[in-house]
Amino acid sequence: MFADQITGPFFDVGRLLEMKYGKPGRDIHQVKPGSALNRPQDLAMAISRGEATYTMTWLDGENGMVLPNELKKVELNVMGFSPTQALLTLTYKFKNYDGCLSEIRAEAIKSL
């Protein structure tokens, strides 16, 4: 899997998110300096081994950012699994996440 097969979709989705939410507070797309996995065909493996990071994050309240619809965080990431497999993830976290998680845990405990 070559880098453009990963970075193309990453930056395409990132640009769409920028149009909706503005410039991300965190925008990292790099291979660690000195990594042996620095060839274009190595990007998925580099990501899977923690040698490369591709992430964009929008965080409500960070640098004056105000996210709509009770969103707390929007995050775009690339996860690598092997030299030929990578996955683009888009995560939305809402402000009521912690409360929801507490309710889920309480229900799970009651069912034991």
C-alpha cells in the first residue's frame, strides 16, 4: 500500500472537516525522524508500529473553537494494521459522553 492511497483519503476527508469545523487544533502527519520505515510503500506499516502519525483533532473550547451540536471532539485518524492494510477512522465525541458511559456501566452492573 503506497502512501498516496492512505494520505489521499486522509487529506480529502480532513479538508471536508475543515470546511465544517475550521482549522483543526491538532494536525499531525509525519513519519518519525530516523525511522527505517520512511519509504512511500512503508507508511501503513510505519503507522501500525507507531513510527508515523496521521491525525487531525478539533476540540471544543481549544483556542476559542466552538463545535456545534453538543460536540466535544472530532478526530480523524489513520490506523495501520500491516504493510498492506490501513483504516481511516472518524470519531465524534459528545459532551454527554461521560454521563452516558456511567449509565451504561450502571446498567451492566445491575444485569450481573
